[in-house]
Amino acid sequence: MSGFKKFLMRGNVIELAVAVVIGAAFTSIVNSFVADLLTPLISAFGGLPDFQNLTFRVGSAVFRYGSFINALISFVIIATVVYFLVVSPYERLSARFARAEISATRECPECLSEIPKAATRCAQCTTQLSPVD
């Protein structure tokens, strides 16, 4: 039981739970925005009464493609918001704080093979070299 308690109390599990709750709340806001504001506005310009009511029948099956259009618009809005408010700032911040990789090797001037910077002799062609700091 103590292992399970440790698992639940780890930081990333709690952060993930908070992210799921916030994501669900944000999804309901976006779905409401799409269903109640955006799709009526789009349908007003397109001449359609409402996307939610768009259906077609094949036999006794009813296909509600209007609901699919609403869900698709919701997905595009959520993906756009997540990209511009989370992914893009994170990438910029990561690039700012990323350390420049310092190469530990250099090229032998004679045979052009990769050798350590501190090497005094090339392992491939045995050329005498001066070490580089």
C-alpha cells in the first residue's frame, strides 16, 4: 500500500490529474463557444440554420454530420489554442535556455578523421598534433 501512496504522491501524477481536469473544463468552454456562438455565425453566412441539426438518412440509420462539423471546429480551435499558448512559448523558452553543445572532437588535418580535442596523435594516420583547449 505504501508503494501505491508513493505513486499517487509523485509530482507528475498530480500535475497530470490537474492538467486533465483543466483540459476537460477548457474543452467544455470551447464546445459551448463552437455550438452556441461560432457555428450559428458561420451558418448565418452560409445560409444554413444550424450545423447541429444537419443529418442524412440511409435506411433507418441517421448520420448527424452537423455534430461532426461542430466537433471538428472544436478540435481545430483547441489545437490552435494549445499550439499558440503552450507549445510555441515552450519551444521559445526551451531554445532560450538551451545550452550550446560543445564538441569534444575535432578533425585531423591530415586524414580528416574525428579525434578527441585533447589528442596529441591521430589514431588513424598517427600524425603528431598539438592538443586544443
